[in-house]
Amino acid sequence: MQTKSKVEEFHEYLPLVRTLFNPGMRDRHWLQVSEVVGFDLHPSDDMCLSHLVHMNLGVHILKFDSISEVASREYLLEKALAKMQDEWDPVRLMCFILQTR
């Protein structure tokens, strides 16, 4: 039963994990998060869920969700653009100028 209660407790924090540990979050998104919380909050090597929980960041989850959703969409676009650039990089297009006589 102890494991079940720990899992249930962790489940409560999944929205915070999903939003703030989003791989699409960039500096511009972290600036928005910092504005929401009222202090500088950026990812660091010592950032962990327990620190975020102790900062009571869960109260801002709706705003974080909005920021994270935008970050996710931008991230997908970045990946799609990078893929297109990789696919088109080896292609050389030649322009022909047709002259009519």
C-alpha cells in the first residue's frame, strides 16, 4: 500500500512535470514562466521536482500549461523545418533562363 500511495502522490505532480520538463521549452518560454511566478526560474542541473513542489508552483499550472503548449507546437515546427532542411540540403536546383527570340 505504501507504493500505491507514493504513486498517487506523484500522479498529483504530473501536470507540473509535463509542463516544466517539456523538451520544447526555450529561454523565451522560461522568461514567461519567470514572469508568472515573479522570480527568475530557468532550468539548471540541480532543478528537480521536489524543488518545484516546495516552491508551490502547482498553483500556476494553468498558465504553465498554456506556455508549454505553445512551446510544444513551436518545437514540432522546429523539428519539421530541420527535417526539411536536411532533406533539401543535398538537392541543388538549377535555374534556367529562357530567352525568347
